[in-house]
Amino acid sequence: MSQENIFLMGFMSSGKSKIGRQMAKKLNREFIDLDQKIEADRGKSISQIFEEEGEEVFRSLESKALKEIKKNAGLILALGGGTPCFSNNIDHIKKSGSSVYLKVEPGILIGRLKQNIGKRPLLKDLSGEQLSEFVKKTLGEREDYYLQADHILEDNNPTPAKVIQQLKLN
């Protein structure tokens, strides 16, 4: 029996990977973190890919990895923050399962990102004020894509239970 894939989307540090892992365990499904899949396929960290090959190559790898996801495989996928916004990926997401936008306030995201700024290729050279400006600007640019999700969970502390409830899987 096939099950619909569930795509978790949202800005960096919105909780996609953490919630996805926990949901997969709770629902006895396979979890895929798209960034980790790219790293495994490429044998390099996302930071290395950005540094050595540039964002354009990364976005191409991201789109390719996303399109390898089979429809109705019952997967729970955590997408990169920019995944829905490039290469018509949003269309593939819509055709391949249900999507949930984990909508977290910018101030909360900025606070979380400050704690691990060095691990994020798009943020590593930003000061605190620059980080704040970047998050607000980039979130504004990406919001139109995120809002195309099938479900929007507006919550500064999303949990697997809240996502499962949103999807009416319980």
C-alpha cells in the first residue's frame, strides 16, 4: 500500500529536519533530509559545495535530488529552505505529495540562526545586524513559494504532533 509523501518546507531553522525525523519515527515511515541526501550523493558538505562549486551548482543538485523522490513512497522529507523557490521545484513538490509550511516568526528564526551561523553557507560571513536583514529580506522573497504549501502551520514552536494534526493523520 502506498502512502503520500509529506514535504516539510520553511526557512532555515524552522524545525523541518528535527520534526521530520520525529514524525517518521512516530508514523513508522522513512525520513529523508534533502541536504543530507545531497551530501551523501556528492561526498561533500553543503558548505563545501557552496564554497567550491557555488550556489548555482548546489541548486541544480538540489533539484535533481528532489526529482529522484518517487511519488507515493510514503516518505517524510525535510527540504532545504530554498528548495521550493528554484527550478520549478514547487511544482514537483505539489505533484509528489502533501506539503507543510512550518511558518515561524522572523525574530525566532534569527535567534536560532545566531546559534549556528557558521554551519550555514549563506550566513557564515554575516554580522548580527546583517543576519537580521538577510532573514527578513530572504523570507520575504521566499514566502510566496512557502505559501503554496498544502498546509500552513503558523507556530513558533512546531512539533511533530502539531504537524500530524494539521495533516489529519491521527
